[in-house]
Amino acid sequence: MKVSIIGTTGFGGVELLRILHQHPTFQIQSIHSTKDEIPIWEEYPHLYRLLDKKLEPINSEQIADQSEIVFLATPSGISGQLASEFVDKDIKVIDLSGDLRLPSSDYKAWYKHEPVHESLLSKAVYGLSEWNMELIKNSNFIANPGCYPTASLLSLAPVVKEDLIDPASIVIDAKSGVSGAGKSLSRNTSMSEANENLRVYKVNQHQHTPEIEQQLLQWNNSIQPVTFTTHLLPITRGIMTTAYVQLKNEMRTTQLLELYSEIYHQHPFIRIRPENTFPSIKEVAGSNYCDIGLHADNRTGRLTIVSVIDNLMKGAAGQAVQNANLMSGFDVMTGLDFVPMYP
């Protein structure tokens, strides 16, 4: 199957190139950017003699004629406009931005951009791969989840769906490497500011907050607004979320681990850690895995859930390809069975 990528020069776009270059079924037909028409290796020298394609202008008619899937790895505020150009064309669209994830009023309030038309939003399926598989398989428009929501939602889903927690008790402490901020330069992500530092940002204002709450409410309509706090880690890639929730009834860690293992046993990218072991970011780097560890504290009645992902893989390009596999009728592991990089 032929695929195209728009927004190839960003971190999400170049990660798509890395995955799709070795995918056994998807063939990179074209790559597109608003930048000059140069070989991609001039932008990313690590691709020299591995990928000789040139960046091409964005022409939706041409892309739809030559490819079966298009990945939009462009910023929020731009992806939605591009997605609208493909709505009546015979091509599957996977958008890695936030433009198709939220209702118009929420999107405008949190992203500060004009939303796409409601008719386009109604076509988009939220691509949380493990939980929306059947919808994804039958859709042509996928809103790929954000990186923080992916880690947060995968960790919370079992206890939220089973109604095991106080619906007003969810606190999520989230930390990300600097690649989560994208390729654009900023003071906070510069070497001198980020190195040997830990910084909180967007306190109670992060744009992924309504995305998390929206999905939690679909699983359990009693869920109340969550406390979601984000921090910048002095590392290149990776996310760790630590969620704290109040259990309704006393439960042992072993009981909850059995629940998580049962729910996720058919999902190869979710690895539930044994009791008293907890994942670290390095253990999923470069892979599409989400590792989860948890502990129930009988002294406080709270459950602590630790989740780690690679923000550029399971949090972006990896999950996008996982969704493309589902849309195309392939096994979800196809082209994604990377062993994590270590150390």
C-alpha cells in the first residue's frame, strides 16, 4: 500500500519515516512539506543513502490520486485545514495533531485556533488503538491521540471502566522529554535551560486536559474534572505519567494486577509489570510499548499507577502506524515489533 506523509520535517514526521521505511506492506510514495524541495537527508543527515526522496509541495489532489493513506504530521491549526481537503477523496487520513480530537468549543478554548467544521469532526474516530479497534477498522479519518493522553488513558482505563475509583479523585502527574515540545526553538527547551533541570509548565492549562477528560467520560459518565500537571524532563524522548486515584473499596495490588492483565492480555503493546516492579522511560525508548506498573496502598486507600511510553512512538508516529495497520486489516504489530533501545 502506498502512503504519503505531510509534515515530514518535524519530529513526528521523521519518526514516521523511520517506521515506514522498514514496514513490510506500506510503501512511502511521497513526502511533503512547505519547505524547499530538497532531499530529506539534507534536513535529517541520518537518512543519507537510506532514503533518497525529495520534499514535495502539498497537493491534496495529487496525494489522493497516488496514495491510499496520508499521515498529517503538521501542527495543530494546520492539520485540520489539510484534513478538510481530503474529506471527499478516496484516501484514508490519520491526523497526528489535536485538530480532530475535540468538539469545536473545547478546541477553540484550549488550542486557541479556529476549529474545523463539525461535519469533518463527525467523521473522525479517536484512535486510541487498544480501546477503539472496531471503530478504527471501519473509519477513513483517525484523530491520533496526544502523547500525554495515550499514557494517561491506557493506565486509567481498567479502573475507570470497572467503576472502582472515586470519580472525583483522579490526579495525573506527567513528565515528558523535550522532543514533546516539537522541533521549534524555545527558551525552555534550549540546552542551557532544560539540561540538569526539571520544570513544571502549563499548570492546569495543558491542552491535553479536555482530551483526557472526554475519553474518561465516555468510559464512565460519573468522572469529574481531573488534575493534570505536566513537567519537562531533561531527556530527549519519553513520557512517564503517575496517576493517583482513591479506590471505592479496599483492594489488593494482586487483584488489580490480575484485572489489568486480563483486560490487556490480547494487546501486545501493553505490558503490565509484575507486583513491586515499576517501569522506567528507558525501557520503552524507540518502541511502541506502553508499560504499566501499579500499587494499592491499603494505608491510604489510594492506587498509584505508573505508565511509560516513548512520546514519539506510542505517543505519536507508532500509534499512527498501529492505526494504519488496523484500518488496512493488518496485524497491529506489523512493522512495529521493535525491541526497545537500551541503555
